[in-house]
Amino acid sequence: MAHIPRVTLVHLTRQKWGVLVASILRQLFPLVILAACAAAQAPADQIPGQESHLKEAGSSVVLEHSTFAHGYRHGYEAGYHIGNTDINMGRPLREKLSGLHDLKTGYLSQFGSHSVFDKGFQAGLKAGYSDGYLGRNFRAVDTMRALAGSLQQSSFPADPRHSHFDAGFLAGYNDGYERGGSDDSSAAPMDFHFVSCARFNPARQTDETAGASYCEGYRRGFVLGHGDAFALRPGTARMEASK
Ligand SMILES: [Zn+2]
């Protein structure tokens, strides 16, 4: 007699399990159909994982044109988060971010040159860390939007892969950073339209359109670098930290 209830119990459990599975499948069925439709519509070259910057309204066009700017965007985000965490945990301001080298940059090969992306990442990391630590606004998206101005309409057939634009952006960032750190720089946000660009010296006349693309990048990079250097000046940071 003792074995009969056990068999009954197993039998009932199996029955219940079956009912439960059927019920779950019925509820999930519309979701499965929706997911299948979404997958069918997704473009084949869709970027996997967490990458969403290339779809960010208003700013993505700059990131598409410049690998450096895209790396900057990733670094800024990481730096801002670390700076924010440090201040909230009562940790001292990190003078150097060299201890953070094991950070994941989020680089994917379709973004462009790895080394240029990393340069942008380091620049953004520094700027973002400072902003996060000092409780400033997360400004990377707005800054990129301001730099995007009229870029969508710009067309440079001589620079189809935007490599001149990106080279200009990097050179402009470095020059702007140098200028922003000097004593005669102004806190007022710069308008990239008024940055002069004399660095591109085309070797041949046919390179002139490539030069125009380079300068479009240069002006925008200059404004970003100038703003960062100003924000990172020791005096500015100290003043805000003591508020
Ligand atoms: Zn990204």
C-alpha cells in the first residue's frame, strides 16, 4: 500500500507540470512572435551589445564622423561614473587615472582605428571623471549635439570614410586643449564656426576637398579640447570643490 500514494503523487506532479508549461507557453506566444518579427526587421550590420551612441539623437552624427569623438564619448561616460562614485564614497580626487587601465573601453572594430578610439577614450575619461567628481552636469551628449551643427548636410566626396575629418578632430582637440589650459583662455563656450583652421596643407590641389573635411573636424575638436582644458584647470576644479 505504501507505494501507491507515491506513484499518485508523481503522476499528479507531472500533470501539474504539463499544465503549467502549457500555460506559460500560451502567455509567451505573442512575445515570441514579436521577438521574431523584430529580429527579422533588424539590419544585418546592427551593432551588438550595449552600443547605442551611434543612434543617439542629435549627437550620433559626430560619432559616426570621428572615431576619436566616439572613444571620447565612451571614456567620458566611464569617467563620470567613477568620479561620481569616488565623491559619494568620500574618496580623495584621483590626480592620475593611470590606475584605471583595466577599464573596458567598449571598442568594436566597426568604430574605426583602435588607437584613435583609445586616445579619445583617455581624453573623455579625464574630462568625465572631473565632471562626475565635482558634481557637474553630464555634458558629453549636449556638447556633441552642439558640435553636430550642420554636419548632416556636409558632404565630402573626397573623404568618404571621414578619415580626414577624424584626423582633424584629433589635431583640433590637442590644439584646443593646449589653448584652453593657457591663462588667456576664456570660460565662454566657443562656437566652432569661428575657429580658424590652418593646419591642413594639401600636397595637391585635388586634396582641397579633403582639407575642407579635415577643417570641419578640426574646428569641432578644438572647441571640445578647449572646453575640457578650461574645466580641468586646477584653479577651476579647486574653486568648485570648495563650494
Ligand atoms: Zn559607442
